[in-house]
Amino acid sequence: MLIKPTSLISSLLPVGTVLALVLSAAPTSAAAFAARSVGRPAGPTSPVAAGVSSPVTVVPAGCHFEEASGDAVASAVATTNSTRGFVSFGGGTCARPAFSGTLRYFAGHDATWRRATSPYTGRVLAVADDTTGTYALFSKQNGIWVGKRNTAGAFTTPVRLSTRGNGGAVLPQGDIVAQGGGYWAVWTEQVGPGGEFAQQELFQAKTLGAGACTGAISRQRITTHPRDDADPSLVLVPATAGRSGAHLAWDRSDGARGESSWLMYASSGCNGRWTARTLFQVGIHQDPDMTRTGSIDYLVWGHDARLVEAEVSLAHFRSTAFAQPAAGNAHVSVSGSTVLALFESRGRLATRERQGGVWSLRYLTAPGAPQQAVAATSFRSSFTALGLNSSDRLYAITMQ
């Protein structure tokens, strides 16, 4: 993900319209979905026990960067306590210009981290991991690419998914999942006329399931709506024999007007055909992040500069909105019955955690230089928060 400021957003209303396959219809009714929704207030804030480590350097920038991008996920091997990812630093006093830094791989936990310099350059959009290696979806001036560090420690030749990259007026966003040596990626591109205001749409490519469910899918447009589609977050819905599907969340906005942005949610089988619905419509909803545990999708996003968390399954939908503090750039992780949302609040990193049905708030960093949230991962009863210290390093904080 690109580290970027959080925009202001406004009011909240659930909507439940199911859209057509191409994701092109506007929502029309709130009643059907609201009937299956359970809105929840934030509830009491409980004291949080000690158990937060001091920040530990994961990757030193070696320069004062102008911009940085990164992402991380937990190891796909459930018995391995390892957070794995890529980070890129650019501009400022760094060797490479902004948005074209060298991607650096990292892996570890607690105070023990290892790192390696990849042959890839650009902006990190997203990271995925499976039993064959760790994948990086990244953008360059000449397109969108997928690279991989395999389990032997070698970096594979990157594959270009699109020829449209960082050269437009709007930087692309994207996400990726992986399984069994195959990947499924979704990203944004500007299409049609309009110059810097050209519409953004979602595209996909996948090798996951190729030859079992369907053939490999090269660059394919998946939305055709008159509003801007951006900030996709993708989760895998695992199945055997190459038949895994996926769920997708993103925001659909009125673009440069900045007055309206809906929160969208879609599902697809292994064939890459998507069916969508609108979760929230009135106001501006931005930057969703989603993870999946068991049969439940957990989402966090920003609404009116405040944090919202929601859970989506076949059985129910429920959401929790927090009035305080101000929040942006949220990330979610789940371990057992504990849900953790990492976010930025007035330059500090903070978390909301739900244990035993009670939400708590804690700040991970002190006031001072602005901190930027990168990712949150979990292993058994511990969580790892990754952040950027305004201009000189990627660091990790462990929470027990």
C-alpha cells in the first residue's frame, strides 16, 4: 500500500442492493440488506494491560525518504511465527526517486528480523504469501508487476500485468492473494478521457486455479461503473483442487468532487466472475482493509475521519463505528476471538481491540513525529503492528 494522508469523510448508512455481474448498477434500496444487519455502538472502552513492545527496526531506510510504500502478511504456514513483506523508500536523500525505490524483502517476529534486497523497483501495492514464497504486487512507471521471493530465497523474474503504472495523474492501488504457487491480483487503472480526472476502474489477473477451474486470466477489466472504483482489498476463499474463490472490498466515489464515496463488497468463484453489493452509501467511505478467518470477512475503513469495523458472513452482517479518536489508514488482523484494528490518529499509531465482546483503545506510539501504519499481522495470541517513522525506517511493535 502507498503511505498517504487520510481524507475527511462523512455520514454512515447501510445499503443492501445486490448489483449485476459486471458491477455496473447503482444501489437502489437499503431495506433488504438492513434487515440482515446489526449495527453496534462502540461500547465501553476498557483498560489495556501492559504487553506492548518498544518499536524494533525491521528495515532501516538508510536515507530520509520523501515517500514509502509497504505491506506485510503472516506466514502461510500456520505453525510459523513470521511476518513477511516488502517495503520501498524513495525520494528525499534516497538513491532512487520517489515512487521508484528498490523493494526490500523482510521476514521475522518480535526483535528478530532478516532482510534482503530484491531486483524489483517501484511502489509496493500489496503482499501475499503461500507455501511456495512471498509475492509482491508493485507498480512502476511502465506498469503493474508481480514479483516473488521463493522459499529457496531467490527472487523470480517479475511478470507484468498491465502497461499502465505510475505514469498517470493518479497512482494505482491494488491487492493480491496467493495459493499453491498461483496468484490473484486486483488493481486500479484510469480509463477513458479526462486527463488527471479520468475515471478509475478495477482490473484483475490470476494464475490461481489455472487448468483446474479456468484458464489463467490476463489483464481483465471487472468494473464499468460511471463512478471511480479505488482502494481494493482482496481475500481468498479457500477451496481444494484449484477452485478457490475470493471476496473483494473497495470504495466507489464521485472522484474529484469529493462529496460521496460508497463502500462496495463483491464475491467471485474460481472463474473470476464478480457479483457485488453496496454495504454503505451515504457520505464518504474510504480505504477498506479486509481479512478472512473461517467463514467471516473482517473489514475496517475510514468514515468521517473515524474508524469503522464490520464483519460479513452468510449468516449476518454487523458493524461498529467509533466516535473517537480520529482515525485513518486502518488495517485489520484477527486471532481466535480477538479482532485488532491498527490505525493512525493525529500522527500516532493506535489500535482498537475486541476481546470478550469489549472494545479497548491503546496508543502504540507517543506524540511527536508523524507515524504511518503499514500492516497488522497475528500469530496465536500475539499481534505485530508495522509502521513507518516519518522518514527513516520501517519498524515493528509486538502486542501480547
